[in-house]
Amino acid sequence: MSSAGNQQERLEWRVMKEGIGYYLAGFTDGEGSFNLSFRPRNDYKMPWKISLCFNISQKDKVILMLFKRYLGCGTLRSRPDGVWYYEVNDFGMIWEKIIPFFKEYGFLSAKKKRDFSKFCRIAELIKNGEHLTEEGIKKILEIRKDMNDGGKRKYTEKEILQKLQESSETIRQAPCESSG
């Protein structure tokens, strides 16, 4: 095959990949979700484990398989109600694959642009280890306020801050051990 033929094939593949990229971004614009979760933990320095998650659920798993294949990460499973669920909650994959992909292909809706921007800001704080400080958690809570239009939250901001306060009081009150 000639060099020109190879170049044409590569160009066609790039155009096809871009088409899939824009399709997946458009699909996500309507159906996807960028989430932040707080889980209480007793085995962490901080009383909360903070996790980011990208997910989409659909009855038809074919499109979700395309996400998994094209993005090269995430898990796909079915729920008892027959709905399929694709999610990425590994921070490394979110940082290395999900965020760069959606930065490249973008969104049309203002709401998804806003939520994704907040998701990226929170990811930056986590990458810098700020989620391991009380001040960092407060910054994350402020960013999350209207993310996903407030959505349903398992733990309110008040509950998160209260447990954070209780945890810092416990640390301050812990007796010092003497070395003998």
C-alpha cells in the first residue's frame, strides 16, 4: 500500500474516532452525570472519603459498551430492573481519561458545562491532596452546592461539617502517649 493510501486511512480513522468522540460527548450531555460522594470512614485521617464518579445508565447496553471500549476504563453492570449502568470512579482514570476526553469534545448545554467545570475543579483539589484537610473539604462543599442542581444528597453540608468538627475535636482531645 502506498504512503498516500496509509495517510488517507489514518485520516479516515481519525475522523471516525472524532465522530464517536462527539457522539459520546453529546450522549453524555443528555444522559451522563458527574458526581461527588462523601462516605463516612473511621479508618481515614479525615472522617469522610471523598470520591468522584462519572456514570450513565440505559436500558440498551450497546452504547454503554461503546463508552467502555472507547474510553478504555470503567465498569458495566446490570441492575435488577433491567437497566445497565456504566461508571468510572477510579480517580486515576477520571484524571487521565475522563477529564481529558470531555475537555477535548465538550458539551453544548450550559448545565453540563457547569457541572463538568465543577467536577474538574474538585478533581484538581483532590489531586493536590486538599480533600484531606478541613479547609479543602469546605472548598469542595462550596463548589458542589449547585452541582447537578443540588440533586439528592445522602449527607447534607451540615452533616458533613458537623462530623468534621466532631473529628477535629476528638483529635484535639486525644491524650498524648508518653514514651517510657
